[in-house]
Amino acid sequence: MTDRARRAYLAGPADGPPAERWAQVAPAVAQLSAFGLEVLAPAATRPDTPTSNDSRAVVEDDMDTLRLADCLVVLPGSEDAWEIPVATAFGIKVMPLNEALDILSA
């Protein structure tokens, strides 16, 4: 992460009710936000779990959001998130949450 990193896309849980997803990502959002980052967490803030009818639109929206990010921060347990290879292809730095927090607190 560099001085220019101001937006972090948070890759986390994509399944389950919105309240459960938010509960899983809220601590990371708070930690990253405390360092002045704008945290983009579409899987946690989406109102409903997508159905097969709207999955394409959800992925397209998430890709648009990912393109706005300076880095992709991966929550523990989300190491297989689809966003990781996409971010890599876009040239977006990918790192686990603990590494991002270490860099920010240095």
C-alpha cells in the first residue's frame, strides 16, 4: 500500500443475510477506516443475496467498484474470492487484512 492508496475494496463473505455479512466485515471496515481509507465492501452492503437472475448485474457492479479501489484487502476465509485474480489483472495491489493493517500502522 502506498501513500496514494485511499480506497480499499474489501473482499469478504458474499453469502448469507446482509446483517450476517455486515457483522463479519464491520470490524475490518472500522480498522481500515480509522487509517483514513474509504472502504468499499459491496458484498456486505448489498441489501440481498443475489439470485441467479441478477448475479451478472451484481458482478458487473462489483467489478465497477473494484476498479475504483487502490488496493484489495482480503478477509481471513476469503482467500478464494473471485476478486483476487480480477484485481491482479487490473494491477490493483492485493493483500490480506493483517498485512494491510501492518503497513498502515508502520
